[in-house]
Amino acid sequence: MTRREKAIIYVNSSYITDASAMPSFQNINEEVQFEVEIVQIIQVRDMVGDGRLIKRRIRDGKGEFPMDCPLQDSLLCIHYKGMLPDEGGKVFYDTRVDGNGQPLEFGSGEGMVPEGLEMCIRLMLPNEIAVISSTSDYAYDKFKRPENVPEGANIQWEVELLEFKMPKDWTGLNFNEIMDEAEKIKSTGNRLFKDGKYELAKAKYEKSSLHLNVAACYQKIGEYKKSLESCNKVLGENPRHAKALYRRGVAYMSCGDFDEARKDFKMIIDVDKSLEPDVTAALAKLKRKEQEAEEKTRKQFKGLFDKKPGQIAEEGSKKMVDNEHDPYHIQGSKGSAQNSDDSDGEEFEKSPQAAKLGAFSRIWTRGKKVMKGFGLQRCTIL
């Protein structure tokens, strides 16, 4: 049945049993007719599975559950009434009375309200009203306790979620604005750490989207090595983070490290098959970048790579002619070529020029003799 539906239900006497919510049906041997109308449906959710934290929806909210709930850290706006169920429902605080009618605004994920209260609000829709029942360990045992709440007391909150605002989208922000947002998150993490709320602090410090957005900013301004560092912080915690792998691949590609970029792009497919079209596009871009780099290299060394062996030898001969005008070039005697070749190294080693040029030159002259022994005396090293 649905809410406000009316139905007539016929029940055989064999299925009629005692129930606390129904009158007694003793000694009934006939079929019983029930006329039923669903006036209200209250959704009951056991938040931790052991009855210590229960959320009951009293009024439906607007939107689809859970897509329109403030699951992510958000700015929440609520009215609430705090009660002591063990003292007859005594009210210890009401925003509409004690707060001069002003709702409470706070950021989720920042430890501003008791843990149990925030856990349940994250599963509420705008305009929803819910009653939350909590034992003390999810209420004020780990939070600053109001003076009129006894220690260890069970708590009941009646909450209305008026609205919530999602975190600021960093897409349109410039680098300085993003760094300011990052600093705010870091400061919040530091405060939570000092308050002993280590899980909340850890969530702030390890906020992956923070590092990834900073990495994207570094890429925008051409700081690719710093972008790599930001991506590595994310991948250090989660080596299979698809977006971090993609951005690190882009950074590697921009640095000219094409092999590492290719590894990251291919690993994305292992992490999430649905991203294969994006990976294919990234690999195609990587291939174009490689080709552009190779073309640039060829242009830089075009004068050397385009020469044929004969041309290189001709240039070597020219260098030998030029050596005749070199003040450090020592010519052999005007006798036979054999005598000239045999003596030039020895004469050079003994010359004052050799002392000036040092040990490398003496090794070179000996090397010439070795080259001549293999018939390579015409070889020129460029």
C-alpha cells in the first residue's frame, strides 16, 4: 500500500494472532474484515546497525534520495530541537526559541555538531523533518555538552533541513583563489586534529580533489613538475585513482617523458574500463606529441644527419688542411711520408705545445699511431 491508500483486507481466523497494537481477538472462528487507510509512512533507518542511532523521517523532503542529499561536505542550514527522552522529552535547546528564530548554519565534515546528528542530516532531503534518537556516545560524549544535559544522557533531536549549499566549484577559480581554498581546508584539518577529531582531520588532509585541482592549476601555468608532485600525493594514498593517473600522464607528456605518460594512460583502462574512449584520445594525443618532438630533433640536427659518409670525409680533409695553419700543429720532416708519420707523435710529445695542452693531447697522438696501424690514418673524428 501507498500513503493515503484505503483498502479492505480479509483475514482468515487461522492467521489472527495476538498483537500489542490490535484489540484482542479471542475465540474468533470466522473471517475478520479490516478496513485500512495508510495515513503516514515513517521511514526508519538504523544508522549503525545496533540501535544506538536511529533516524525516523516524519515529513518527506524535496528531491530524489540519495542524489539530492548533502552527502558531500556542504554548508547546512537547519532548525532543530534537542530533547531528553529519559526525562519525559524535556527540551534543552530549540533554535526557534533559544536562537531567536535563527536557524543553525554549519559546515559538515568540520566537527561543528555531534557526530550522530551530522550522520543523519547527511541522509536528509531539503524540507524534510526527522526525529533522531541517539545514545550518548553519538551525542555529547565526544562533543561539548550543554550545561543542562546530564552526562551520559540519551538524546533526541527533531531536525528540519531547510537547505544546503554544495562546496564551491573550483573550475572557474584562478590559481590564487584555489590556493586560498586549499589553505582554508588545511586550517580546518589542523583545528580538528588539535580537538582530537582525527578521522575528520584525516579526511581534510587527504582530500584528493584538493590535490588534483592544484595539479590542474600547475598544469595551466606550465609548472608540470609541481603538477607531478600533487598527483603523486593522491596516488600515494590510492595508486588506482583514475583522475590522478590521467593528470599525471598529462604532466609526464608535457615534460616529454612519453614512456611514463603511456604507462599511466594504459593503467587507467585497468582501473575503469568505461574510460577507454578517453584513454584512446589521450594516447592519440601522446603519439602526436612524440612525432612533433622527433621532427623537432631532426630539424635541430639536420646538418649532421643529412650528410653522406663521403661528405663527412671531405669535411675531415678540410680540417686537416686547416691544421696546417694551426699553431699547435707539428709537421714531420720533409723526407718520406713514412718518416713524417712515424715521427710526428714523438716530436709533438716533446714539444712545448704538448706541455701546454696536457695529457689528453698526448693520448691523442698515441691514438693516431694506433689508427694508422689499422690503416685508418685518414679517419677524422668530428
